[in-house]
Amino acid sequence: MEIKKGRLIRWFDSKGFGFIKPEQGNNDIFIHISALKGMGRKPVVGDIIHYQISVENIPLANHNLAKQ
């Protein structure tokens, strides 16, 4: 897999996820805190992130959904 680079443009600390703006491409990339287990601190908007894209096909029926 190709390692890509982008900048963290949004981070929701209370939810543990955010979005990366890739150097190349137009679509923002979702990132979960579990993918950042090697960082020594919490992510901050503006951080440069090196990443690989992973797609998981998990059927919606396997998720626990709740209305709020």
C-alpha cells in the first residue's frame, strides 16, 4: 500500500475522530484515534499525518445503532 500525506483539518476529541485533507486529491479522509496509536500526544488541527487508506466492508446490520 502506498503511504500518503495530508494535514489534519478537523478533530473531534470527544468522539475520537477527525478528517485529513490529502496533499493530492479533493476528498477529505476520515481518521479514527485508533489509527494514531503511535503518537505520543493527542492530534491537533494542522498536524501532518502520513497514512494508508484502508477500506473495511462491515455490514450495517453488525453495527449497534442508536437514535439520539
